[in-house]
Amino acid sequence: MKIIDRYLLRAMGGPFVFGVLAFVLLFVSANVLFRLVELVSQLGLSLWTATELFFLWLPGFVVLTFPLATLVAILIAFGRLSGDSELIAMHAGGIGFRRLVVPIAVAGVLISLATAALNEFVVPAANRRSEDIVQTAMARAGKIAKDEVLYKESSGGIISTVIYADRLDVTSGELLNPVIVWFERGQPVAATKAARAVWKQNEWDMYEADTVFFSTEGNEDDQTKPKRIEKKVDHWTAHIPTTPRELAERSRSPDEMTYRELRERIRDALGQAQPTVQLELKLHHKLSIPFACFVFALIAPPLGVRSHRGSSSIGMGIAILIGFGYYVVWHYLSAVAQQGYISPFWAAWLPNVVTAAIGLVLILNVRK
């Protein structure tokens, strides 16, 4: 690495840390602290639990701050270089502006990769852990825990079993108010509703079970109206090898899933002819948001070149304006994609494509 490259990276290193801390503080004060106070007052969380939740929620906000921090760091660094006439000195020494953009672009790529890794390996696990803590606290406080289970098993794109429950306790392996529906050739043949079900080895023991069998026997004249045969028992065993952990894994929200898990969920949903727009948006955002670091690394250098002395406040202000516009367009395109007017891929990536194109045009128009 040449001296000029190290010098530029050091120049943006401090402002980058400053930008991360500033934007994290902004997001935390607007979201995390308010929600924590609400949970403490409603659920009686201890100080230790509240602190754990705070640090578990942080990675999700840090991922959003990295692109903005990259933008503000480069704006401040190039603003200072321009204000101190260092860019003029570099130009006189034979170092053109486009050469200066190279290490900044490489840094943008590295920050994008680090953000993608954080978004893939840390954020989903942290979200799962935080959700478990909140659900446990709600259960202890007698609140209604919103952790319903809906599991669909299919073979060759045809549904074979559907399991639904109001609540799943993975630790004890117990389902509350479970409903199991069996299918043959895509048609329901039986449904069992119980007060609770307990996992034992490779099957579910269902208590206070009420089973309804659907049969067309005795209905030869109208095959579309199956005969209902009801059977109530105090205890009944459902031979379904799906474990409580597998049910919990399949019932995750998109924020709790990795890129690979999202792809599997989308494939399963397509096999069952279910809508996948929300899942596809989340899948593409997994990469498009981290890639914004590189995009901002292209547009920031030409914007940071100013004839007057740069300052952190000016750089922060420009970064907020650009970042705000970027995220407004990002949210708008996501809403448009949910209405079916644009594909989830372009809804996630179009802001990056447009911003990168503007950055390249600006770079090419800066005097060498």
C-alpha cells in the first residue's frame, strides 16, 4: 500500500468512527430507548435483561449506520483535503483525483463486505435471542405472547401437513392449542385440535384432542361435500417427527433468518403457491444495504471537494440529506414492489444503481 493510500484511509478513519457513533446514538435515542422503557414498564424487566436487549438490538442498527458513516467520513476527509489545498498539492505532484478515489472505493468494498457479514451472521442470531427474551418476559407477565406457530410440510409442491399453535415453548417442548391438518393429494382428510401437545421422542402427545375426519363415503351424489366424522379423546398421539426446534426454526420472522434460510423459505413458499414479495425484498436487502457503503464511497469524494475549509458539521449535514433521500426512495420502492408494480430485485437495488451512476458521472467531471 502506497503512502498516499494510507494517508487517505487514516483521514477517513476518525470521521468514520465518529459517524458510526453519531448515527447509532440517533437511531438508539429514537427507537431502542423508547422501546426498552416501554418493555420495562409493562413487563417489569430487570436492569440486566434490559441491558442485554439493548446490546442485542444494536447490531441491526449498526448495519444501517455503516453506509451513512462511510458517506460522512469521506465527505469530511475530502472536504478537509480540499480546504487545506492538499488536493492541489497532490495534483501538482502528479496524483490525479481519480487515483485518489481508488483506495476510497476499495475501502467502500471492504466496509460493504464487513456489513454484509454482520448482517448475515450476527443480526439474525441477535434478533432471535432478543425475541426469545421478550416472549419469555411476556409469558411471565401474563401477557399474550405473539409467537404463533404455522408450519407447512409439502412434498413435490403439494401440502401434506399443516401445524398451527397459539404458542410454542421450545424448552419444555409444548404446544398450546395446536391444530394439525393432514392432506392427501392436496385435499384435507383430517384435522385434530387439542388443548395442548407435548413432544416425546419422535411424536407429539395431544391432550383433550378433538379429531374430525373428512370422508366422502355415503355422499356419492355430491362428492364436493365430504362427510364429517368427529372423534374426541383425552389423549392421542400424532406420529409427526417434526421437533419443537424445527417448528421454531420454521416460524421465524424474516428479520431472524439468514440469507440461506430466506432462500429456502422462498422456495418452499413458491412450491405452495404463496406470495413471496416480502421475503424477496428482505432477501435482496440483505445485500443491497451493505453494498450502499461502496455506492456512497463513489459519490462522496466529488461532493467532498470544496474550495472552502471543510468541517464535520457540513459533512454530517450533507450526509444526512443524501442518506435521508436514499432511504426515502428505498422505502418508497419497497412499497411499490409490494403492490406489484416493480420486482423486489429492482426495488432493492435501483437506489444503489442510480446513486452509483451519479457518483461515476461526478468523478468523471472532476478536473484531473
